[in-house]
Amino acid sequence: YTKLASIEKRKREKRLAAIAQRKMDAVSAELAGETQPQESAEEDAESKDEERPASAADEASVAADNFDFEDDDDDPELQWDGPKGDPSFRVFLSAEPSNKIPIGILQRSIKLTNEPPSGIQANMIRALAYFSNEPWENSQKPTEYKAVVYAMCFFHAVVIERKKFGPQGWNRVYPFNAGDLLTCIEVFYNYEERTRIPWDDLRYVFGEIMYGGHITDDWDRVLCSAYLQNFIHAGVTEELELAPGLFIPSFNNYKEAKDAMEEQVPPESPLLYGLHPNAEIGFRTLQAEVLFHTINELQPKHAGNVGADPAEEIKVKLDELISNLPDQHNLQDVSERLDEDRTPQAHVFYQEC
């Protein structure tokens, strides 16, 4: 690939040099023709205009544009014996730094970004997609293997998504990735050859080495171990409940596992992470702030009347909002309507008024 790119670069430089040389020769020939006597030039002016529709430089420019560089095949440095590229061929480039990819290709390439999914369900489906085929086909214990794969996909989705809860999710941000999940499944494949699956050893490898290798906070390590204590054990094949309303299903192939994730995973809720329902208030508030900040940035900077004072526009808008508010409650009238022996609900109602 590098050699082919170098050959194309030298061909392009050679062709540009040939075009420039032809244009310079044409201009020199035209300047040499202008040195003829003025009388002869005036006599032949009309006949030359009729015979030649354009100048020598124009003819050279057209010739250069239509020039076929057949002599490229005669140059041994510009010959390529390898296979030619197919017209439908596309190159997928990596984001990893490389000094072998020509800068020109990078500049002409379309830049794409792969945003991570949001939510337990989307992350579980993506985690399952990391497996190129059904990994349990060659397993000696396919039932345990499938259950562990499903449980680990859920565990991977949980540890990835907990960071959105801030300090309530993880005390620090950790770079968990697909390699952790794939390595854990490979480790389980190596351990399943034993007569009895060593669940304690698997939990230690998963929680202290693979995923635990990223964790630096002691309480986060305890949390990771608590998840695995509930997900990775001998009862994983007995329709284990991973979260409220989410059980490990029975499936025979990849498609059934994906369908189960799409149909049986409950709606997004902090309960799926083992958190209190109010845990999402913080990150939902942050999402709302980012949303309204973005909307505010997209608003026109000079809305309203030209030359109007921004403070006046804000005052007009506030007056409009206040005019739409309902009338205030008459607290004395409300107090007389309530019984003297008020219930807690009546107290709350009166305070809200």
C-alpha cells in the first residue's frame, strides 16, 4: 500500500511538471513570434486570426488538459506489478495514529464518530454484538456459558452506564471497554473444562483483575464485587433475576438472545442499577441544563425590534408571563373552608396555597 501511494505521488508530480513545461514552451514560442517586424505582423494579422482561433498558450493549455501520459509505462520507477484496485473498493481507516497513511488520503476522507449508546438495553445489545458468532457452540457446558454471557452483558452495560449518575454511580470515572468483557468470556471458556466450575475464582478474576484492574477506589471495588456476587454463581442457569423485572432467559441462538434483550429488558430506571428512583434527579437536571443552554445558544442574538434594549424585552416577556398566572388564593377564605381538626393532607394543601 505504501509503495502504491508513493508511485501515484511520483506520477502526479511528473505529470504536473510535464504540463508546466509544455505551457512554458508554448509561451516562449509565442513571444518569439512577436519579435517579427511590425509591418509583417500587421499584414498577416487578419490571416492569422482566421487560421488560428486561439493563441499558442491556449493551444498548449488544451493539449495539456487532454494529454495522455503513456510514457508512464516506460518509466521503471512508476511501474506497479501488484493487483489493481476495484472501483467499488472502500477503505476503512482507524483513529489510531499512523505514519504510513498518506496525509492526502486523510484530508479527503470522511470523518465519522461512533457515539456510545445510552441506556441499559442499548448497551446490552451492543455488548452482545461484540461476539462475532455464537461463542457457546463449542462449549462443553453450553447452558452455563449462555447464562454467563447474558449476565456479563448486563453487568458490562451497568458498569458503563453508572457513570452518568456522577458520584452516586462511581466515585471516579473508569475506562471500562469491550476488551474487559471479551477477556472475561474467554477466561470462563478456559475454566469450564473442569468438572466443577470455580465460581469464586471467576468472580475474583472478573472483579479484581479484568474490570477491577481499572478501579482505584476501595468502595467502587466493593460495589463491583457485589454485582458479581449476585450475577456469577451456580444459580445463574435457574432464570436468575438480574434486576427487578429482568431475568436471564432461555435461548438457543444469537437471534433469540438479542430478541430477549429487545423485548424483556424493562424501561430505563435507576432500579436497574440498584439505585434509588431519585438517583436520576441529578443527571436529569444536568441534561436539562445542557439542553436549555444549547437552545439559548441557538437563539438569534438580535431578536425583536432593531435597537431595542434587551432588558426591556425581558421585562415585556415577564409581564406577559405574569399576566397569564391565575389569581392568588384568598387564604382567609380557604382557612374558613377547612375543618378545625385538619388532616395532614389539609395542612399540605393550605401550605401550597
